[in-house]
Amino acid sequence: MINKESPLPIYYQLEEGIKKQIEDGVLHPGDTLPSEREYSEIYSISRMTVRQAISNLVTEGFLERKRGKGTFIAQKKFKQNLKGLTSFTEEMKKRGLEPETIMIHFNKIPASITLAGKLEIEAGTQVFEIKRIRLADGTPMAYESLYVPAHLLPELTIELAKSSIYDYAESMAGLEIGQAVQELEAVTAKKREAAMLEVKEGSPILCIMRKTRLKDGTVFEVVDSYYRADRYKFAVEMER
Ligand code: GLP
């Protein structure tokens, strides 16, 4: 794994070597990583070099540190294609995972001028303000903060919003979700988001801002979703 004659830095070679072992299935998600001491003895390299490689792999999401327990091989990242306008529930089901929602906040409020501008409604119009943690097989994946004009989903309840809002809108409220524009931005988890997503404060988070319209052009929702960067990567298809 390590070639001391190579111009590549040793920590980098170790990093690539560990990544390859994960890819080849030599190291499995959930396995404990050999200790710093073991790596340094096996390859006759300094523990500081090993530490640097490990900490880079933790930042990149290949490894996971559990306090008092050690370093583990992380679960593989989800690759979500940004082409289709899918819901969280659909994405998880497609992967054979059980979606679940923890409702943090569900309220009807009058839209502020800024929010009204985004939703293209009059300021003061009633909107649902919904904040939810989305889980897959019990693991928090994303935290969402969502606004929908209340008149579009007049019968929406907490129970329905804990399930799939897209499913409810289309199959029960008779709405036709049409298209969306998304912006993606890298942020770090603040205390509150870190607690909800069960990551350390300062961890990398992918923030996706989505504005969705119905087929007739009406704005249906504006949503900020915070995805764990150690669990997610997004793929964009491009044509020339
Ligand atoms: C994704 C999108 C959100 C959307 C949500 C609907 O998470 N980023 O913009 O509101 O899906 O999910 P569901 O239908 O599961 O409530």
C-alpha cells in the first residue's frame, strides 16, 4: 500500500489504500479500522502520518469516529440524482429503506414580506411552516424547513406531514407537482442542526434550497433541506 520511493506523500498513499480496501470490500461498513499503532507498525510510518490520513478520511466521510469506541468504516454515501423531482419518501423507498419523520415544528403563520415574495403570494397570507427531521432506517439523513401556502393543502395535518407531503398533495389534494429549481450550497452544522442530524457541530452539511411549482406555475413550496455530507452525494446529468 505504501511506496516510500513515490513522490506522493505517505499520508495520501495510506488514504488511497484505505479507500481502495473499502471499495474492494476488504474493509466493510461498520468494521473497526485497525489502530494508528497497527498501521504505523505494519508500514513503518509515523503515527502522525497515520493520524493525518485517518482524519482526512473522517472529513471525507469514509470513516466515522465514535467517542470512546474508536474509528469505524462509514456507511456508503447515498448518490442522489438531481434530475428527477422526487420526494424524500420516494428516494428512500427506491433504496429499500424505511423513511420516517420526526416533526419538530408544525404551524400556520402569516407570510412575512420576504417569504411571501418567495412563495409569490400576498404578505400576510397563511402558510404552513414545517420543520422535520427525515430518517432512513432510523438514521437521520436530513433536516427540512418547508413553507407551503395553506390554501393549497387546506386539510394538511401533522400526521399527514409526518408521512409524505408530495404523496398527500398528489393523491389526496389533487395537485399536480410540476417542476422545481434547486440551489446547492455547502455549510457547516450549527449546534441545533448538529444535534438533529447527530453529527458534530461544524460538520459539513449540504444545503439544498428547492422552490417547487405546480404544473400551472403556482409556487407550491419553498424548502431548505440540510443533508449530512457524510451520507450524501448528489449527481447531476449534463448534456452538450
Ligand atoms: C425532498 C425535497 C423537499 C420536499 C420533500 C417532500 O426532501 N428536498 O423539497 O418537500 O422531499 O418529501 P415527502 O413527500 O417525503 O414529504
